[in-house]
Amino acid sequence: MTRRWTLFDTTALTFGFAFLYLPLLVLVVYSFNDSRLLNVWGGFSTRWYVELWNDKVLLTALRNSLGIALFSAAIATFFGTLAALALVRYTRFWGRPLFTGMVYAPMVMPEVVTGLSLLLFFVSINAERGFWTVTLAHTSFTMCYVAVVVQSRLVAFDRTLEEAAQDLGCPPLRTFFTITLPLIAPSVLAGFLLAFTLSLDDVVIASFVTGPGTSTLPIEIFNKARRGLSPEINALSSLILLVVTVAVVTSSLLSKRALIPAR
Amino acid sequence: MSHIPASDSPPDSPSTQIVASAKAGPGTRLVRALVPALPFIWLLIFFLTPFIIVFKMSLSEPATAQPPYVPVIDWSEGLNGLLDALSQFNFENFTLLTDDWLYAASALSSLRIAAISTILLLLVGFPMAYAMAKAPEKHKPLLLMMVILPFWTSFLIRVYAWIGILKPEGLLNMVLQGIGVIDQPLQILNTDTAIFIGVVYSYLPFMVLPLYATLDKLDWTLLEAAQDLGCPPWRAFWQVTVPLALPGIAAGALLCFIPIVGEYVIPELLGGPDSLMIGKTLSDEFFRNRDWPLASAVAVVLLIIVIGPVMIFRELETRRLEKSR
């Protein structure tokens, strides 16, 4: 009885989703505006997309961002998965409270603090700042997210399968690669994707730890946005929105399809 | 951006203890030791060490050199250098922080903006999460995806989208003037109002998702019981729904409040010169004034501000878990 759908619920969802999606829609519509001015509709045009394609600076920044995201997500997935295993499977080892604290702390650390501290660290060891310092900086904060995602899967893990394998004489390392890893693989992949997205999205930490000559896409967007509107950025944003929407919708359709045979 | 879905604390139940295999050779034992050791070493190098350096730096003196500070500890002198350093620590940066109203004001202003934004997020997010939890089962995956989708799109782009809408010659003013509500364009961009709009917009998924997770598991028969016993709907809402949704409210509020306090991108793009936020102050100190020690001192203050709510939340969580046992 109380679960009756009311007008209030419809209003809440309508306004909520309108609030979430209208600004993005406006962004996309204006990327096709021929005029540089926002309050003038100069007719439909794809000139900003052409200009985008010829912008060497943005294309280099995009390549840097993708490279950094790929490397940092890969390293973060490795260390994050190990950290999750350590948190769930190793109840006692030296410094465990410190370890647990360090796994969770970067998630509540303000980005400006993480960026500043990592920069000071790189300066103190005289590391040349650029691609690799950004990659390492991104790894150090995204691995914590991987750890949390993988950990939630490990907690719900049916350990009898591992025990059965070991009872049948399977060595521990082989048990891990043939039983444990395939079972936690979806969460490892989810962790990787999360790390990849977070790295691709970061502007604050990257602007602290990067050096001259290495710019990332978010840094370029941020610098242009600071100076106000730029139709080119609208075009770029629209492309990013398109890629993300296709990726998210496809993955959710795939996971739904994957669920059906299981039923 | 560093945001996360709510997480569980690591379990410590005895059943998860590693079962030592009698046959384990030295190689296996090494691998087994490496599992916690590798991430541990990584975190010690890339989390703890930088953290200690910031702390140390906040006690150094600024200098017009590259890098622009005088190191307090001379590492080459070993223990003597360390002891020497301890005797001459320089708290000047922190006295400077308390003397200059700008820092106290920006800290307070950040807390105020984060608190108001969190309340606004609750007001917008709760009805949405509530309606989603009540929606028919078959629509839930779609609704959920529609909330998550903006989360995967770039944070920067979502903030950028609002510049075009809030500008004096932007879309909002165009519409409002068009329908005759206002004569003169409203100055919204570069004010605190723009920051609130940007923050609420960017963080809405982080509020809706934990709220939905709790409300979806709500036992609706309790509400029916309240109504059967003659309780008016709004009272049932306050006395049944809200207390039951409290864990979700706390998680959502924390998930939003903490990153908002240290927010830098939103005040930089949407805020004005008068909008003070501590994350922006830190960056300005660092990038514009090149005062690394002072920026570090601001970082230490910001950390202290953030740790407070986390501790309170952990305390509440432990109490709640103890009660439910």
C-alpha cells in the first residue's frame, strides 16, 4: 500500500534526471553551433570537430592521457589486487593497522594534498617530472580503489573451492591462478576500468606532478575552460560523452546478457 | 577526482585466516610473504614518505631558490642532522596561518560551502533515491544506469557545461529574459551560487547511490504497519523511513562532504575572486606565490579538517555495528 507511486515520485525523478542530463545536452548542441558566441545560433556546422582534429596540442595531450591511464591502471590493478588479498586473507602480519590505514587514506585525502605531497616527493628524489611521475602519482591513488573493489569480491568468496583444490594436491600458487583469479576476475577488471577512468579524469594531481612538455587532456581542457568558453572544447566533450555512453551502455547490456544463461 | 562507492571495513573473522599448507616449500613461502609486502612497500614509498615530506616542508622556511624552500633536515648528516633539525623547527608558517585572516577564512568558508552543499545534495538526492527504490523492479537497472552514467563521464566536462549556462549572456539568462522574469541578466557565474550548483551537479550520483542502496533494502511492511496504526504519512516518513535510511544518509553525506571541502576545480572554474575555498588557497599559494612551505602548512590544516568527520563517521559506524550485534 505504502509503495504506491505518487506524483511526487514522478516529479522527483523527472527533475532529477533533467538536472543531470540537460547541461550535457546543451553542451552537445552548442558543439554544432557555427558561431563562436554562445547567444548567437550561427547555424549547424561541424567546423569545431574539424578544428579539433587539426589541433596538434590536444591530440598529443590525448595520447599522453591514454598512455598514462593505461600504464597506471595496469600497475594499480597489480598492487591493488595484492593489497586486497593481503587485507582479506592475511589477518596477522607486521604493521597491519598501518597498512590498512594507508590503503584507505588516499581515498579521503584531498587531491590538492595528494598532488602537493607527491610533487614534493618527486622533487626530493630529483625525479625528472613528466609522463612517468604522473603515471606513478595516478597509480598511488587508484590502487586503493582497485583494492576496495577486489576486496568486496574476496569477502564474498566461496573458499571451499580453493580448499578442495588444495586437498586434491594442487599447489597454492597454481590454486591461485586456476581457481582464485578466474573467480575474482570480474572485480579485477572492474577495478582496472575504475582506475583507468579515474586517471583519465584527473586534473589536479596531474597538474602538480607533471613537468614541462608533458600535458594531459584534462590539463588542456582545464586551461582552456579557465579562459572561458571554447566551442572546440564543446566538440571534444561531446566526443568523450559519446565514447563513455557507448562503453557504459554496451557493458551493461553485455553483463545483462551474461546473467541470462546463469538463471 | 577521488570518489568511491561506499566500502566495507576489512573483515577480521577467524574463518578468513590463511590455512598454512604443510607442504609449502621455501618458494611458496616467499610468494606468500610478497602478497602483503609488495603493496606495503609501494604505499610506504608513495604514500607515507610524501606525506612525511609535506609535514616536514610545512615547518621549513621559504626561499627564493629552485626548489623554493630551505630544507629543514639535512639528510646527509644522518641522526645528528635530524636532531639538529628538531631543535630548530620553524612554526612560522603556522603562526602565519593563524595571523592572516585569509587562511582561517578560507578554511571556514570551505566548511560552510561543503555543509550547505551536502544539505542541498540530500534535498535533491533523497527524493530521487526514494522514487528509484519504489520504482518497479524491471525499471530499476535502467534508472540506476542513468544515475551512474554521468559518474563515468569526465568531471571536468560536467563542470565546464555549467559555464555556458550560467554566464551573463548564457542560456539561463537568455531563457529567463525571454520569458520576461528578469530585465537584467543575473550575475550567477563567478559567485558562490555557481559553486553550489556545480557541486550539487557533480556530486549528485555520490549522494543518490548510497541512499538508493539503503532504501532499496527498506522493509516497506514497517511503513504499512505504521499507517495501519493510524500514523500519518509524513510522520511515518520521519519516524520510520529516515531512521532506517540513516546509514545511507551518513555514507552519502560523508562521500560528498569530504571531497567538497578540498575541492579545487569547481571554485576555480565557477567561483569568483571572493569565493574562498581552502583547496584553491593551497594551489594559489603553490602555483602563484610559489610559497611551498606555506602551501604545505595549508595542506596539513586541510588534512586535519578532513580527518575530523572521518573519525566521527567511523565512531558512529562502530557504535551502530555494536548495537546490531
